[in-house]
Amino acid sequence: MGIILGDHQYGKAENRIVRIVRDTPRHEIRDVNVSSCLRGRFDEAHLTGDQGAVLPTDTQKQTSYAFAKTVGLASLERYAYALATHFVDDVEPVDQARVELEEFAWERVSVGGEEHDFSWVRKGQEVRTVAVTYDAEGTWITGGLKDLVVLKSSGSEFHGFLKDEYTVLEPTSDRIMATSLVAKWRFGAVDVATFDFDAAYAAIKTALVETFAGFHSLALQQTLYEMGKAAIEAVPELVEVRLSAPNKHHFTYDLAPFGIENANEVFHADDRPYGLIQASVTTDDAPPAGPAWQQYSGLV
Amino acid sequence: MGIILGDHQYGKAENRIVRIVRDTPRHEIRDVNVSSCLRGRFDEAHLTGDQGAVLPTDTQKQTSYAFAKTVGLASLERYAYALATHFVDDVEPVDQARVELEEFAWERVSVGGEEHDFSWVRKGQEVRTVAVTYDAEGTWITGGLKDLVVLKSSGSEFHGFLKDEYTVLEPTSDRIMATSLVAKWRFGAVDVATFDFDAAYAAIKTALVETFAGFHSLALQQTLYEMGKAAIEAVPELVEVRLSAPNKHHFTYDLAPFGIENANEVFHADDRPYGLIQASVTTDDAPPAGPAWQQYSGLV
Amino acid sequence: MGIILGDHQYGKAENRIVRIVRDTPRHEIRDVNVSSCLRGRFDEAHLTGDQGAVLPTDTQKQTSYAFAKTVGLASLERYAYALATHFVDDVEPVDQARVELEEFAWERVSVGGEEHDFSWVRKGQEVRTVAVTYDAEGTWITGGLKDLVVLKSSGSEFHGFLKDEYTVLEPTSDRIMATSLVAKWRFGAVDVATFDFDAAYAAIKTALVETFAGFHSLALQQTLYEMGKAAIEAVPELVEVRLSAPNKHHFTYDLAPFGIENANEVFHADDRPYGLIQASVTTDDAPPAGPAWQQYSGLV
Amino acid sequence: MGIILGDHQYGKAENRIVRIVRDTPRHEIRDVNVSSCLRGRFDEAHLTGDQGAVLPTDTQKQTSYAFAKTVGLASLERYAYALATHFVDDVEPVDQARVELEEFAWERVSVGGEEHDFSWVRKGQEVRTVAVTYDAEGTWITGGLKDLVVLKSSGSEFHGFLKDEYTVLEPTSDRIMATSLVAKWRFGAVDVATFDFDAAYAAIKTALVETFAGFHSLALQQTLYEMGKAAIEAVPELVEVRLSAPNKHHFTYDLAPFGIENANEVFHADDRPYGLIQASVTTDDAPPAGPAWQQYSGLV
């Protein structure tokens, strides 16, 4: 038996870049967290310590900030693509690069009913995510969001489930359903240079949220499938949507000992444990995912 | 030398209560984190273990949930006041009670342009805070907010400061100013039963944010004072505003080594350390604060 | 084009179970966070809302707590295996189950030099992890640890790296190397019923830490490979070790403006960004990994 | 009614300083988080924006790192005292300075049974805290710890408590008692230059933990008082100890529906809500606390 090096990768994680466009009195802002990950022929760095094939993570950082100026962040996806292709095309030992972004959204402060030119308040709602992976075989682009907390106080049932000797749960035809949604979606063939990713993002978020709200749910599983389907229908360039939904339990609080009726009006929002449902919805002609879902931090 | 018991208090912290009003098809929601703290004659519990004067923290929890139904949460302040007065007036050894609330705001989902009756998305912006302290001497009500992240990309200077042998900072007449604001305000004499605290909250938040945005700043210190002043001017029932502002540093990134000009367009948003500025703004005839600022967790 | 359901799974995450063995005056404690994940024929739950094949996550919770008594937690791996096989063997629609554990370690309080029978202080160092995956094809067992923070103030170099036009980093032959290690390892053929997983854990942790300390490092990449190799050499039942190491940068602070020499004595421990290095070390005859690395939360 | 400036203060929070002593092959390490807070005549900065009296927070940062070299961190308290006195004595508008430290402890890696010269693993248990406040009236020194998680699986009762109409809790004579302790202590007259604060810290921690373990508890309140008393008895220079103890509830899990007996063997460790008990224990001749307890972040 011998011991050998397996998969490996490295990069610079969480560059906190804020880009202001100030060519006119009315500024624009993009606030992102950028991580770059290189995959390639770095075996010697591990096996002998020879760093001759290793572009330092510090260099990747400098490049991320430099591209924030030269490429700009008007489009998150085009910025990520520019970085990824640079690393692969210009740095010899790099075979594949993945650039991951988180975006923190801001909205303009309104002063006396007028939008302010250069003052913002952080929206604080969901975080938008982007990942672009590039190698000699092609380009894979995924989008997503996380920390989108939604709740409905009616229109959610759960009954008819499988029972065994450890089942004590009562079926219900009216409960609170709430989750902190994580969604990721994979684009099929799109022209990186021209596709309107921001419009797609808005349409997908709307489809997800409206379906969560409007669809009468027999289970969180069913709602997730409908949400994924609605997203693909809203943006035909999508070939897959993946959804992760912790079931944030809201338990009807027992007020009977105090002679108080509680008709689903007072709930305890519990922390842990929580149900966790995950599902993928795809088109039936989706191309192979390749490295699209191989997250930077996913190797370990 | 003898050893004696000093100040002491106890209660139940972080009851995560969600209250749905569902008397009509259009539901309402309040989502709060409730902590109750009792101060009084509990010496024996500490000195001998005799719990005869100690109303269990579990009982305080039950009461918090019960009052969410019987009193309701339509007004956060009236709910807190009802709890506090109950503990002092109805539980003999209790001399003073403090009830603290955090509120997590939700906004209705819009489906096809129509507000949905019972589905919400968490706003995710600032957390509203309330504290009511009650004893035989009176009632003290404070409001507040936290986690309100604001940024302006112009209109902020910092120069003319004191220098010593450790000063290397360069003065600037144009920088990013950003903070994650914590604000607390103290009401003077208001009628708890009728005062419109929600309207006051909205007016104060507007005053704080508009002043942050609109006031040309020579320093964060100056901006804080103006914000506090604007809040008091907006809601004359206020007698004091306290503000805590971490200076979330955004450093202009040095791109000169790459021959790239960076005219305050690309910034690194740093984590630590950070400047931390705190100030109180009061009316010149403010009544004594009494226990208004004595937070539950503030004893230790 | 049609839209179809892809991969899906569900379960109960983060059951916070504490198990006390108190058959004698000297108690024992196990403190774990248990997540169970079921994979199988749950399509109807997604497609039509029919829950007939869905064992509720609440039932999985009850089972996790019940097994903490009946199976016990003396061995984390045997507990996880018992749960996983129960779900697959006893619940018809389940094809594969994965049980993941985190363990929080406690050490006995010493009172006057004597170990106390039933009082502990939480160690607070690394968190131990376990994952058991079971289906008709076999059993896959992985172990691991996370949050193990190590630092060496010498014996670490970094030079001879690749340079491009964005490279400004200076090479160094003496720097602080620090990381918050995440490690996972995969066992080959072991007898679940009898293998001493606790001894293996201790041996692997020792191998990782001693190698980090003792190996003179030309780069974090090299150190990681050596750590993985040492772990496999220490426990021959291992067939693969995966390591994730954020390079927690400690920058030598520039005190020259104050006429103070700083010969690698005063450092700023920076938060973000950070280098992130990940690598796998395997035996050259390792069996296929199958679902061993398919984490519960890894689908999305 | 006029509006005026009230209390105000500012400083630099969370300088993450790591100090290595490397004069011999066997290095030493101190890893701290330093915050400095200045109080004084800074009104103009707030009222007019004139920064002439404001020493920048950046300068405070530089000073903190410089003193880490010139004063050193061999004694946390003497380092904090040196910083605080420097700010007050050397910076004209400063009336009072407070320096707060958190220390993260490391232990040497053992390689083959030998302590390594320059490699450490972070202990990960409690965080030690220090605060030194200095002005023309004197010096106030407090120590403390936080995040010390302790648990006892027997020797803890809770009964005989006060009941009202919301009381449903059952009394118990055997329960798990667990907390994540925060403790702070105030020193009376000690010679900053020579007092052995490290020895005092060790003695206090031992007293707190041994009392938690060894004292048969009728309530967490009683245990806290005994812990504070034991600390003062162990270190006679103490004049006050303040303790904050969240009651981390461990609920006996109901396995009766499955015909399984659970004699306090399987517990659910709940997150929220939690009881929160706070108490001060003092000597009967303790001098006034002055600003000793006025934490940097405590104004708001």
C-alpha cells in the first residue's frame, strides 16, 4: 500500500470588496464577498514544498480587487467570469478556476421623499450568490440566494404520513410553515457577455416567493418542488434548481393549563432540532452538471 | 471583613413568541423575543437555597406566552407594560420588573401585485427593541433599534484631529462612512395606554436615517449628535437618545502597484479593529433616568 | 422540455442529545448533535403531496432520543450505525440513510486533586464528527474533527512561488502559520461492532497535531499532505483523509514609523480574507468512496 | 427646552494582537483582543465637528500594537495599565481611559511526550477578560472570564418555589445543572506593578469551578453566591465578584410513549428560552466601585 495525493485546490476566500461608481453625482454601489479557487497541477507544492506552480493567494486577492476596478462589478457574473478565465488562461498550471460571490444588497436612503445620491441602508434580506467555474471544457454558471426567511400562517397541511412505533406526531390541516430558504440554480447555455442575470435573479426570486405564498401546501416537500418548477418556468435558461429548506418549527403553545384557548394564535418559534428538506428540480434535457455544483468548500 | 450578597436579579430570557391574529382572512403577525427580569427580595434563595420567594423562570415563560394571547402584541410597549406590572403587583417579593423585547419585522408577500393574506417574508433589516421597567416609583420606557447598517460614499470628512507620536493617519475630505447603528431612546411622560409607539418608532427611524444621509459630516461624532438631535425634534416625547456606532472601516484599496488609479472606487471592507463611538443626546430638562438604562444583562 | 424531480432527501437536523450514564456514583457523559437524513422513494411527497412514504422528521427525532437510551452513546459510530440501519431496514421506502454526529467533549472537574463523579467542564477545543451512511450496497463510515486551532511561530516558510503582474507578496523564510483545521477521514473495511473508533480518533488527532508542530513547512500545502499521510500511517484502517485549512493570516505589524523594531514579535491576526487550502490524501488501493462524502447538507 | 450633549466616549475596539516572545528557542505566546476607550473633553467634535481634541482611533490602534512590543504582554494588567495611563497622562483632552482585553489561551503541542518550543493548540475553553480604568481619581482593575461551560448531572435540586396561577413546573430533587458562566471580579488596593494577577486568575477559576462541582445546590442562585464567596476567600484582594449564569436547560426526554424508562439518562439540551441569573457578592467593606463596571460598550 502506498499513500498518494488526491484532489486538491486552493485560493483566497472572502475578499470583502465594495465598489462605488461615482462618475456622476448619483453613485452606485456593489458590495460583495469574493472567493477564488484554483484547481490544477499543484502536486509538487504538496509533495515536496516546491511552490513554483503556486500563484499565491495574496496575488489572487490583488487580482480580485484590481478587476473590481478594471472589469467592474456592474454584472456579478461577468466579473466572476473575467476572474476565472484570467486565472485559467493566463496562469499556466491552473486547469480550472471557480469564483464564488456573495452579494449584500443596499437600497437608497430616501430623504424627504427623494432618493439620496450616495447614501444607502443595507437591505438585510437575502444574500445573492453566484459561482462561475471555467476550464478547457467550458463554463458553468450558477446563481442562488440564501437567508431568505418566509412564513405562512395558513395554507399548509401535513397528514397521511407513514407511521411506525416511534411516531407520536399528530396530523394537522393547518399549521405555520416557515423556512430560511437556500436556493441555487444552474444556467444552461447562455451568452455570458450579454445575458441579463440581474433580471433573471429578480424573476427567480419572485417565482420562489410567490409560489411559497400562493401554493396550498400538503407538505414542505411539495412546496419545494413547485417552487423549483415555477423558477424554471419563469426563466427558461435554467436547467436545474436546488432547494434547501430547514423547517423552522413553530409549535402551538399549550395554554390549556391556564384555561386559555389557543386557536393557532400563539406559537413558540423553536431553534433546534429542525426538519431539513432538500430537493433538486431539473429539466428532462438538462446537460450534465460537470463541476457546476463542486463548491469551493465542498471538498472537505 | 464579611462577605455579603450584593445586587441580584433573575428571569427568563429569549422567549421566542410568534403571535398571529387570524380573526379575519387577512392575518397579522408579530414576531418577538421576550425577556423578563425580576428584582426584589430574593436574598434567601442565594443565602440559604430557600426558594419560597422565587417565582420560577418557567412560570415567567408561561406568563409571557399567556399574555401574548390575553393582552396581545398589537402594541409591544403595552404588552411589556402588562407583563411588568403583573409581576410587581401580583407577586409579593418582586419590587421591580423589567421586560425587554426584540422585534423581527415581516412584510407581506406580494403575489401578482396583490398583498397576500397570510404569507410574509422577513424584512431582515434592523431589529426593534423595547424595554419597560416598572416599580413603585414609576414606569420607564425605552425604545430602540439595532443592526441598522448604513453607508454613504461621499459627504464625510475627517481632518484637523489631534496628533501625537503614534499618529500616522492621513486626513481626508472624502471617505466612506458606514456603521451598524445601535440606538436607544427614552420616553418622558407618556400615557402607556394610548401613546402611538409605532408611529414614534417610524418617525425616529426616519429622522436617524435621513440625518445620517443628508448631513455633511466632519466626523462620525458630529453625525451622531445630529442624529440624536433630529430624533428628539421629530418626537417631542423623547428626553434622551443614546447612539452606538462602530466605524465600519472601508479602506481605499491600493492599486498603484498595478498602474491602476483608484479614485475612491474600490474599497476593502475591514472587519476588525473598528472605531467605536458612543454618545448620548438629551433634553436639558430631562428627568432622571432612574433604572431606564439598567439592562437585564447589564449587571455583569 | 419537461420538468422533473431530481435528487432529494430529508431528515431531522441537530437533535441536541445529552446522555448520562449513572449506573454507578461515577457518571459518564456524551454530548452530541445528531442529524438523520433519509434518501429513497419519496417522489410522491414532492409531486402530489402524498406523504404515505414519508416517515415524519418528528419520528426521526423520537427515534434518535430513544436509541440514545436503548443503544446508548458509548460508541458514537455504533449508535449512528444502529440508527442508519434501523431506518433502512425497518422503513420500507427508505433506500439509504445517513446519520451525522457532532460531539462536544467534556472533562471532569477536579476538586482538591480528585476527579469529581458527576461534574464536568466543557473542553471547548475541537468538535469531533462522525458520519455513517448505510444502504443495500454497504456501510460507509467517516470520522473527523473541526475547529482545531493550531499555530506555530516558527518553522514555516513560503517562497519560490509563481509570480505574475499582480504579485506583490514578499517571500519569507520565517512566518507564523496558523489554521482552524477541518479534517475528515474515511475508514476502509472495519468491523463496526468491535472496532475501537475512540482509540483511532485519539491516534489520528495526535498524528495531525504532532505533524503540524514537528514538520518544517515550506508551505501549508506541504504540511497538509504530511498531516494526512501521518494520519493514515497511524491508523492503517484509514483509506483517505481530507483536510481543509484556512490560512489564518498573522501579519507582522509595521512599527517602523515609531522607530520600533519588530522582529516577528508583534502580529495582527487578520479576519478576512484568508487563504483556503484543501487536499485529499489517500491510499493507492482505496476502495471507491461511494456516498461516504455526500454530506446531508451537501445537495444544495 | 434645549437639546444638549450627554455622556460620550470613543475608541478603537478589537485590536487582534498576537505577541510572540522569541528571545530563546522556546517561544512564548499571548493572544489578545484589545479595546481602548477614551472619555474626556470631546464636546466640540460632536457639536461643531472640530476634531482638535480627538486623538484618532487609528492612533489608538497604533499605540496598542506599539505597546505590545515596548511594554509587552507578559502581564495583561500591566499592559492595559500602561496604555490607559499613557492616554490620560499624555493626551491633554483625555480625562479617563478604559482598556479592555480578552485573552485566548493556547497550550503547547506535545510531540512524542515533549513540549514543543513554538507550536500551540488553542485551548478553546474560557476567555479571560481584563479591564483597567484610569483617571485622576485612581485606578480600577477588574478581571473575569466568559464562555466557561460547566455541567453537573447530579447534586442539584429545585423545589419549594413560589407558585401562582401560571406555575406548572414540577419540583425536582435531581436535575442537570449547566451554565455558560460569565464572571467578573473587582480588585481592591493592589500594587499594579507587582501583583501576581495570573496566579489570582488561576485561584479564582479553581474556586469557581470547584464550588460549582462540590457544592450541593438547592438552586442556581445559591450556587452562584457560594461561588462568589469562594472566589473572594481564595483571593483576599478581591472586593466584589459578579456572576451571570444562563440556566442551560437540559430537559429529561419523554420516552414513555415508547415503553422506555428514562431515569434522568437522556436529555434534550434546549437553546431558548433560558433562565438567566445574575448576582453580585461583595465584601462588607468594599470601596465604591466608581467607574470599574462602566464597560466600553455599556453606554448604549
